[in-house]
Amino acid sequence: MPTYDYECQKCGYEFEAFQQMSAEPLKTCPECKGKVQRLIGTGAGLLFKGTGFYETDYRSESYKSGEKKAKDSSSESSAKKEKPKTEKKASSKKSPASKSKKK
């Protein structure tokens, strides 16, 4: 249901009312019983709360199970392909350019 803003022309009281679009506008102020006017609103802001809405949130169960199987098989094959890493030791030999020349 939309929210409508109203302002009393007599006392200046502003308030909101939840009404159906087909409902008649309010005519009396709840504070002073004066005449009210419906204000022009900017519209409702759209607020998304929570973790978010993604196209993958509502996938079918068969799609989810297929994706899980594909992910599991790809992670197993990548684990088999990895070679153990070996450390290279730094060479202790000096380069010929670093030797000092004796005269």
C-alpha cells in the first residue's frame, strides 16, 4: 500500500497515511479536525536489506547439484596437477666482477 503525506491547512501538522490507491483522500486533521491537503510526494525509496538479491539465489536444486559436482571434480584435478615446490638455495659463489684485482 502506498504512503501519502498530508498537511493540515489550519495548524500545519504533517502526517503520513497508508491508504489504498483507490481510497478517497483524507479530509480532516487528526490533531485539530481542520482541513488537510495531500502533498506531492517524491515517491518511495527502494530499500534492500540483507545479504542481497542475486540471479543465482533462486536456482533449481538440479542446477545447484550439477554446479557442486563440477566444482568438486575441478578442485580434485587441480590438486593432482600441483607439483611440490622445492626451495632454491642461494649460490655462495662470487661473480667474477666482484673480485678485486691485485696489482
